[in-house]
Amino acid sequence: MKRLRYFASPLLLVVACTRTEVPPPAATSGSTPTKSDPISQLSEEEVQRDVRIRTEATFAGDVETMLDYISASKMAEDGGRDASRRNLQTALGKMREAGGTLESLTFHAPPEFVTTSERTYAIVPLTAVISAQGGARRMRSVDYHIGVREKSSNRFLDYRVGSQFSLDELRERYPDFPAVYEFPEASSVRLEPKKSIGSDSTRVDYSATSGSLTAGRTRESTIAEVQADVRRRIEASHAGDVDTLMRTTSKSLKQKTGEEDARRITLERTEMIRGLNLEIESIEFPEPPKFAQAPDRLFVLVPSATVVKSRNDGRRVRMDECSTAVLKRGASGFEYVDGGLPLEQLRELYPDLPDNYRYSSMGITPLSE
């Protein structure tokens, strides 16, 4: 498979990653586990969406959303729905007191699925950046979540953070899970404190000389230009307008991915978004863009907030994300990398990206109907 790790999805913040084939795990007595084809038989998007919703609900203290992912059998073990609610209130309350904030959440590898005679298990790798004390303390956590779908159910439930349980502990509850299985990597590392960009120390040359990086633009006109571009790209993603997206997608990204693959991925991404049957209610820009300048490029961080409503069930969510607009010296317009691409991969595309370039907060917030 070609490496597609550089192509980020707008709105849903899904990063396409390298697929690695893993040998099927050994079978246990009384059960014959098989690895199903995650593309044709099982939904990668479903379990990644579940993990994102649960993770964001955890940091928001959203007990009711978390309850929706507990199976009836697990609630019965807890002593009923009210008992499960109290357990969650206690656990999430402690997390809220600790003051942690989910800075970003990405999926660095596709999920793996294991099917036995009794259940299907989803193993969902993810990378989360968590901050506290206003960004003074930051940590990157690489982990995986495990979800369970019973034969009688059409949903994955009872998700758990994989690194918090050993294989033996998992098999105590689910004896049909393979006795031998190589789980994804789990690790954590402390990051540098978060620094803002666009401060007074960031000087952008807006002189009108022909040699200027931003010749013919003012700061105000640049802000208007990039926000209008981002609005068009969000609308094009929902309308399935691949041509509009391809015209303004980063040339460096398309070169890394390959033009043909870039178009195919863009088409698949827009079809997936359209399949969700969402209606855009509003696209806003909650804070002004921030600027960072390299000798031959101007980088502009463009935060956006899109409110969408499901035409199926009326649910509404707000999607906060960041796009990176890049203006190369001599180019007539900006090119774009959508939010969700890890910064280290953005730096691979643009080695001259200033060191102080940082994303704003990104995430999905459920709204009242």
C-alpha cells in the first residue's frame, strides 16, 4: 500500500495512515478468531467516531454521553443505570478537578478488528495531546481503545483504554479473546509548553514592493482571503466538490501523496461526509488567524467553527478545527492543509515552518437539538 499518512480530512479530523498487515492472532480453544476486512465488512469511521465522542465526553464531564456507550449487561453488573451514572460522575469529576484539556485527538493508524464465534472486537489506535495549566504542562499519549460488539448487537460498546488492562485481565472478562495478540504501541511523552503565534514578535512584511512575500496584500485583506478560502473548502467538502478542494490543496501534500491518490482520497472523503447526511448551519471564525513567516513562505493558522445538523436524527454538533494556509513567494494564492495533520508531519511537508507554529484547540462539541 502507498503511504497516505499526509492527507488529512476536514471537519472529521481523520488522518489517513499507512496500513500494516498483522498476522492473524492464534485461536483459543472453543473459539476461532479471525481478522475481518476493515474496509468491506466493518466501519473504521464508526469506531473512530465512537472513540472521539467518548474521549471528548470524558474531558467535558458529559456523563449522559458516556452512559450511552455502556451495554445493558455491564449496567446490570454495576447495579443498574443509576449506579453506572454515579460511578461515571465520580470518575469524571476527579478528571475535571485535575483540570486537563484535550488539545488534539488523531488516529495515527487504522483500527484492527478481531472476530470470534461470540463477539467482534475493535482495537482503535489513537494519539492524544493533553494540556493543563493553560498549556504550561503538556503530554502526548499514544494508546488504543478496545470496543466490543456482541453477536446480538449492531453497535460497539463497553470501550476501555487498552493500556490500562493486561491481556490476561481482558480475557478474564472475555475468554473468547485470543490468548496471543500483539496490541498497538502505548506510550506517553512530555511536550514543550504551548507557545502562541501571531504575537508582536511575529513580523510579517506587508510592503508593496514586487519582491515582498505579500505584495499587493494588507493584513486585513489576507485575513479576509484565507477565511473565505476555508469557508469554500468546508462547503465543498459537504457538497462533494472535489475540483474546488484539489485546486487549493497543498502542492507539497499532493506531491507526497501523488496527484491520483490525492484526488481519490478527496473523493472518498467527500462521499463519506455526504453519507453522514449533515446540513451546515453556520461557519464562523471564533478567533482571528495567526501568522508565522519563513524567508520564502507565509503560514497562516485559520481557526474555524462549523455547526452541522444531522438530517437523520436532528443532532447538532460544533466542529472546531484549524486549517493551515501557505503562501509561497511568487504564488498568486494560498494553498491549504486541513486540520488534523500532526505538526511533525506538517513540518515534513514544510521544513521551514517556524518553530513557534502551534495549532489552536480542536474538537467536536455536542449541542442541544
